[in-house]
Amino acid sequence: MNTRVLIVEDDPDIASVLGDYLRHAGYETEHVADGATALERILARPPDLTLLDIMLPRMDGLTVLREARRHTQRPVILLTARIEEVDRLIGLDLGADDYVCKPFSPREVVARVRAVLRRGQPAAGGLVASSGLVLDETRWQALLRGAPLSLTRREFRLLEVLARTPGRIFTRSQLLDLAYDDDADVTERAVDSHVKNLRRKLAAVAPEHEWIRSVYGVGFCLELPAEG
């Protein structure tokens, strides 16, 4: 079965060009032109990846993303004419896997789709850390004391890097290289945003412990609580 890409774009010309390029690259595509219909499609039959415009009729793309993330972690790439960094960070904060600013090259979009889907293929095996933190790469599943953490792919990758060597301090630059190796345009502020999200999700299960510690002027490390 071909990989399915849902194109959510209210400009029919842009949607048509993207569809042509994606089908030529071997993907199966579906197009919807408004946010409400897009959310219905995503919830009824989640696509392998969604290309989601931010400015949409009936429901804007960020609202679609926020609601979709309550039910699925399938990859989402935002299509946006908003170039301000704060808008991009809001999208990443809500769980977007990547973004492309308009005007864009259709070839660039296809390349981003390939990169995001490639990141979504987990490596064989799994990673288990002590103190009740379990990261299962085969299922992209993160558990803390048996409770699911519901991480985005970017958050999972970041936590995985930190959890492989608990106690080691990583600079933001090192985390960019290790957790976002094929995302050259991700900024250090995005790392801070994902760390904030991870802390919130870890604290929701185990609030008595500070899992990710900030080292002023250096970076971050994962600290496991003392057992026993």
C-alpha cells in the first residue's frame, strides 16, 4: 500500500501542483480545502503524513493541529505564509514535525515529506532507562511508570538522546546535531520549546522529580531519581 499524504490547502493551484509532484514521487494523495473537513479526515482515517496550510476557511491549521494531536501522532508539515519565528515556534510547540514557508518549491516540499517520513521509521530494538522511564523505538512509545507520555516525534527524539546517557550535559548545539540531524533550519529556541513540553509531560506523571535539569549557560541533562 502506498504512503498516503493528505494535502490541506485552500488554493487549488498550489494543491494541484503539490499533488502532481507527490504522486510522481510515489505517494498516494488526497486533497481537502478547509480545516473542518481536514480534521474529520485525520480522525476518521489518519494519513501517513499531512501537509497542513495554516490559513484555512472554517478552521485554521493550528486549531486542526491542536485537535489532531489529541488523537494521533502521525507527522504533520505546516505550510505557512507567516515567516515570523514566533509563528513557527507556535506550530512546533503544538506538535508540528516541520514547516515550509510560502512561496516554496514543490521539490522542496517532497524532500521535506521524505525526510519526515524517514525520521518516522523507528530503528530496530528499543531503549529502556531505569526509574520507570521506557522508550520503545519500535512503537515510538514513551512510558513513565507505565503511563504513556504522548510525545511528538521531535520530543521523542530529544528525550531519547538525553536518556541514552543520563547525567550527561548536552549543549543546545549538540542536541540540534543529535536529535534534529536532518533539520538544518531548526533553531536553539525550538530545542527550548521541546524541553519545556517534555518537562510538562514528565511532571504530569511524576511531579516530585525534576527530570530534565537546566545547566545555566551550558544546556540540559536527564536526571533519573534515586531508586529505593
